[in-house]
Amino acid sequence: GLVRFYYITEDGKEYNKSFSQENQFAGAIQYTFQPEPGRFYIQALEPTRALAISLQGLNRLYQHSLPWANLGRLQMEALAVKKTAREAGFLLDSAEQRYRSFLEEEPGLARRLPLYQIASFLGITDVALSRIRRRIK
């Protein structure tokens, strides 16, 4: 399936933080370090099957299984790279560049999401995204 992670402002506006697709890990990364509730929400956008594990269970798994500990480390490294690239995109790239990068890096996801979800993920309005799409056709 497909899930989104998003924030809601006090006035009800939603901002997409990230998406997870089939066979991907999904969860609140900060919960791994600080067992406090996250400030974001998770929504299944398509029928989704998920497995869940408690923080205690995950830590036990890491302590008793080197392959799982290595997998966890690799996932954290991949996430750090992805988050750093996303941050740089917001700080350095235009909205059009962010959209082009999204299409290049996530073509399958781009086909599965409605435009307003993509716009929210890119930090722009759906109107701005429509203008960008018209301009680059």
C-alpha cells in the first residue's frame, strides 16, 4: 500500500512530510531516540498491510540479532541522506526544481498521488504546481 506522514497546523492546513510505499519501513524515527508521541499523523492512502513492533521489541531485536542491527543502521543512514537532500532542496531549489527532482526520483509515486498531495509534499500550493506543470510541458 501507500501511506503518508503529515502535519496539521492549528488552522487545519496539512503538510506532507513523507510517503512510504510497499516493502518500505515506516515509522516515527524520533521515537527511536525519544519515546514521546510524534507531532505528525499517518494515513493509509491505499489499502495497506503493515507490521508493527514496539520500541522495546525493536531494541531487543537489535541487541540479539546482528543482521537486524545492521539493517536498522542502514535504514537510518538512508533516511539521513534522504532528509538531508530534502532539506537542501527546500533551502536551495526553486519549486520547479523540487518538482522535477520529485518526478525523477519518485516516478511511480508521482503517478499514484493526486496533485494536491504532491504540492503539499513540495511545500507549494496546488495552483502553483498546476502552473509549473503547464510551464514544463
